[in-house]
Amino acid sequence: MKFGVVVFPGSNCDRDMVHVLKNVMGCEVRTIFHKETSLEGFSRLDCIILPGGFSYGDYLRTGAIARFSPIMEAVIEFANNGGRVFGICNGFQILCEAGLLPGALLRNTNMKYNCKNVFLKPQTKESQLTRFVDTNKALKIPIAHGDGRYYCDADTLKTLQKNDQILFRYCDANGKITETANPNGSIENIAGICNVGRNVFGMMPHPERASELDLGNTDGRILFESLINKVLETA
Amino acid sequence: MNFRAEIDIMPHKELLDPQGKAVAHGLHNLSFDGVQDVRVGRHISIKLSAKDKSEATQQVEDACKKLLANAIMEGYSFELIEE
């Protein structure tokens, strides 16, 4: 399988993502400029990544303008045909604006741009992004966002719970899901979700910043290993 | 015909508005003791041409629904002025 990483004007985690996929995970990666209009060459086995950053300067709302970038029509079609799409941080915001994931990301309740390590409790192994995780162990993965407060209405929340669509919740170092461990005021501590079809994933934390020993943290790597369905041999 | 739409976009009432809270706090610091609540939204002014007022209204409605407001988190209202 191969990866496509979409580059919007204002994306700034695209290179980190390409580096991790190519040099750490050993995968084939192609960057896709947002003005491209087709995902020709990508098949249902592949995965398209919407990286973090500040697409279009976060003007109007985060992700609102990027959602109408030329490539997005092809990304939506790719997802609707069962292809995997993974949005991180700004990529998550774009997926929500595009309607590929339910809900929206609002301004953090503390009005701060939060840039720090947080802990995530994986909620399910039933997704291609989390199949290898230990649901009893907290993952330490950094966040860097000002608009990360996940919100959806009560009916949507019920659907998310019923369909096992909540992938990660913010927790403390011991895996306890508490209000103080919630860095941005997200409803039910939600940090990441998937769609009903379980082929579109979104999360605010940055696993690509936690995938190498050189950076002192490899907790995020298990998500990429899950995506390629292969556990790397080296620690 | 030329029109100007003055659009107000406000966060839904049931949602916490941290920006509004911070502004209210600032006003209290300046001794505006009567201030009870502040909510911060967005104002957008659009100039447009259309064959009549109803077509212009429809255009602005569509723009609000498609891009300018996200119904999950905010509501909109607008005034259309003929120019």
C-alpha cells in the first residue's frame, strides 16, 4: 500500500508526515498538491492523509476554506468508495467541515493554544487505525492546537457511542479519563473518531511527532503500524 | 440590481463561547460592572448582484449554508440592502 499526503496552503506537518511514513515506516509516499483534481494511481488499499497546519490561515473557521480546495472532491469520492482517509489536527478539522466526519472542532475552552504532550486512551481495536493498540494502556502523544474542542449534538454523540466510532479519549498518565486530563474541553474527552464506514479517521493529537526514538517518544508509531498492518521489528 | 448583505454569524446559545467569556472578563476589569454576558461572533458584508431581491436572498442563504456558517456550531441572520 502507499500513502498520499495532501499539501494545502498553510499545511505545516506535511513534511514530518512524509518523513515518518517514508523513513520510519518504509512506505511509498506521494505528496499531493491541493490544486490537483484527481487521485489517479491510488487504490482502495492506499491511504490519503490530511496533515496538520493552518490551511488558509484558519480564515473564517479552521478547515472551512480547505474543504473546498480542488483536491477535496476527489478525496471525498475516494472516502465514499471505501478508501482510507486520515486527518490529523487541521486535517481532522477539514474532514469535519467536509462532512466526512460528524461534529466540529471549536475554540479550546481555556482560550489557549495548547502545545504539550497529552495522554490518550484508545477506545477500540475495531478500526484499521487502532487494531494493534492496547486499550488498557495510555498513549503519550503531543497536541498543538487552539481549536480542538470536539463538539457534536446529543444525537450524534449517541450514534458515535452506539457504533463504536470513538477512537481516543484524553486521559491522565494512568489511563483515567478525567476532566482535568481534558486539554481543550472536548465533549466526553473525545480526541479522535472514525466514520460509520470505519475508513475515515480524525484525531487532534500528532502521532507523527511521536514515532521515533530520536525524538524520545514512539507511542504514536502503533497507529501507523496499524494502518499498514505490520509491526516494525525495531523498538 | 445591486445589493449589500450584512450577515451576522453567532455561536449557538447552548455552546460555551470562551472568546466572549474572556471579553466579559476584560470589561469587568475595566469596571463595566453592569456587563452580564458577552458573546462574540462574526460580521460579514457582501456586495452582490441579482435580478431581484428574492434571488439575492437565495444567494446569501446558500452562501451562509454552504460556507459562511457551520450549522453545527453557529447560526446566522442577515439584512439585505438594495444599493
